[in-house]
Amino acid sequence: MPLEMTIDALHEFMAEQFPQVAEDFTIEQLDEEGVCVRLNVAERHLRPGGTVSGPSMFALADVAVYLAVLARIGPRALAVTTNCSLDFMRKPAAGVDLVAECRLLKLGRVLAVGDVLIRSEGMAQPVARATMTYSIPPKD
């Protein structure tokens, strides 16, 4: 299945539909199998101790799968998360962005499943891993 949206189209979609968080994320790579998304870490993403918070890592994983799905099905804002399993594996490095590599494992008519590895920029070992399921709305 070819891509229905480009990186520029996905950034524009996020700016229109989610202006409150769109600038937090940068799409770095996109292909038929998945997407690479950067969390532009700012003070609001940090927990006491200076590392990226769990909710911010969840948001990165969630956005990565959402964008991977939309890239394949087109701009359907009502695609929603129906399940998530998130493993926090190690403390993120302080003062650097997080990068999520998302791979779509299944893209069906009504459900999509994605796997995400999150790393601190410059580190080989992942800090978190997520598997997410999305419900795909019917076409208009």
C-alpha cells in the first residue's frame, strides 16, 4: 500500500488538528513500513531530576503510531488509540531529544498495530518500547 501523506502533509495536519502539541514533534523519516519521529524536548517534558517524563514518552509513542497510520490511510483525524503496552527500560539521557522509530506491524480495515522503540538521541540502547493498536474510522 503506497503512502497517502508526505512528511510535509503530516506536519501540516498536526499543526491544523493538534496545534497545542504540533511543535513538540518533528518527523524525520517516513516510508511504507513506518516513521521516525523526534520529541523536541523542552522544560515542560521533564520530570524532577531532569529526565524526560513517562507521559512525554507515551505521547511520543502515540504520535509516532498515529502518524504512521495516517501516512498510509490519509488524513483521518478520528483514528484513535484503543490499546497500549509501554515498557520503560532505562532512564533517558538528560538534555537531549528522544527519537521514536515506529514500524507498522498490521494495517487492516479497522485496526492497525504498531511497534515503537524510543531512544535518547545519540544512544543505541532504547529507553522505552511500546506496542499500540489504533482503531481506524470508516471512510467518509
